[in-house]
Amino acid sequence: MPPLKDQWYNFDNVNFKMGSTNQLEAGSAEQVANLVAILKAYPDAKIKIGGYTDKTGDAAVNKEISQKRADFIKGELAKAGVGAQVVSAEGYGSEFAKVPAEASDEERAADRKMAVRFTK
């Protein structure tokens, strides 16, 4: 198994509403709380946050939306007292989206997610 720092961990249940940068789908807040609990349990850990969008819409706009989503999660972690453990937040747009743009909104929700990578 590769070291923790060499891989991204998808928080598959942290999904954003279509077109939103600050509204999470139902159940997503609990997953953010899980990440907070992990960071509090490992106070020396440092993470990078990745924000993602689905394949619908303009690629440049998607990149901007994903950056705002990553920044939103970073802000939520800061409010929870673990903001110092977030090294950076980056939006990747639809670059790594797997679900076709023609799929249903429910299916595409999986691509409107966040992921973390440990940097320390």
C-alpha cells in the first residue's frame, strides 16, 4: 500500500448541490464532521483539499466552482477548529470527473465531491 501522502482519499458522501459552491447535499455535513474528528484525533496531520465538479457546463467555470467548493470546505474546517491543519485547497473542475455529462443529476452528484490528501 502506498504511503498516506501519495494518495487522495475521496469523501464520496461530501457532495455539493448542482451549481452550488456552499450548499451541501443531505448527509454531507456528517462526513465533514468525520473529517474534523480525524484531524482532531491526529493534530499533527496536515491535509490538502481537492474540490471537484461534474462534466456539465464550461470547463473554466467548473474549475472556478471547484475552487470555491474546496475553499468552502477549508472554511468549514477552520470554523471547527482544525483550519491550521489545512495546508491548501485546490479546485480541479471536471478534470477527473468519471460520470458522463448526459447522465442523471443523481448520478453526476458523485463527481461534485471533495477529497483530501495528507501532506504530513
